[in-house]
Amino acid sequence: KNQVEQSPQSLIILEGKNCTLQCNYTVSPFSNLRWYKQDTGRGPVSLTIMTFSENTKSNGRYTATLDADTKQSSLHITASQLSDSASYICVVTQTGANNLFFGTGTRLTVIP
Amino acid sequence: GAVVSQHPSRVICKSGTSVKIECRSLDFQATTMFWYRQFPKKSLMLMATSNEGSKATYEQGVEKDKFLINHASLTLSTLTVTSAHPEDSSFYICSAREGTNSRGYTFGSGTRLTVV
């Protein structure tokens, strides 16, 4: 069964600290993996996208990693800001298919 | 980058009325558009996939006559919630894909529907 699981479900960190969010998937055949940031009441915004051959992709303070062998990805956020408070969603696309497989998301709260 | 505009962002309607939500790709042609529904603190749930000029493909459990989808052009898809009921209240999000590029998914900003 094609699934995407994220952990932790929620996370609270102090402003300025780093954090890492995890994504494990069983989607096959694998096409690409995206991390999205979704603010409350808004649509998801793409942070990074990685294909099978890409191990790391950065976007400012966001760095995503991908291990296609173990089917794991992580999103590392450095020097967190209050505006980083949002849900972070891991999405995996299957080769040749229209559907995206969504993780349940990690709710990050950055406090002053 | 690719931009998808979704309107309205919020709508309140009375039970029994119909509501139309628009999804537009502003700077690219969207061969395929997707409609999602999202419940509080839950992930997005695919409702239907629409290809320009053809009938939408609905996911299991989604009522075709309830959620009418029209994808009449390469830049516009609409979702009409017919005979709305309070249980239809939810957050609806569209996404658009340029061509068959599996990398090219862009989401709209979402529509908060409240049926009273």
C-alpha cells in the first residue's frame, strides 16, 4: 500500500533553534518527493522537490534530504523564525500516475 | 514561478444553495487540475482530477452530482458545490499541473466554505 508517514505530528521549538522533520514513504515506483509549507487557512507552498538521484536540496533556511534506498526524507529548518510556524507536508509522486500521496503533516510552532 | 489563483478565499452560503469556486493558472497552461478537500488538522484528500475538455475523474466516495467540476479551458477549472449542506463546510484546495510534468504541481490558496 502506498503510504507517506510523517513525524513528529507536532513540534514546539524556541525561536532561533533548529529542528528536523521526518518523512517515511512506501510509494512505488517513486518519481519525486516534495516538502510543502502550509500556513493555516492557506494552500500549500512548495519548499523543495527531489527526484531519485538527488540527496539534498536547499531553499534558504530549509534543507531537505532524501535516501531513496531507505525511503526516508527529512526537512531541516535552521535558525527558526516565528513565521516558520505552519504545517509541513511531505508529498510523494508515483511514476506515471497523476496522484500525489500526502503525509499527514507536522504542525510546527515556533515560540519567542 | 507558476501561480495558481483560487477564488473566493472565503464564502458563506445558506443550506440548499450552490457555490462555485474558481481555480486559474495565471502564467501557464494547466492540462490537469486537481481538487482537494481538507478537514481541520488533516491532510489534503483528493476529490477529483480534471483534464481540459474532458469529464473529471472522481475519487471513490465523492458524489459527482454534488461536486460538479468543469475544466473548459487550459487555465480555468471550477468546482460547484450543489445543494450545499452544513457537512459540506470545509477547506477546498485546487492544484494545477503544467503538461505531464510530474514536478510541476502548484496549489491554489484555498477556499474556506461555510454552509449555514
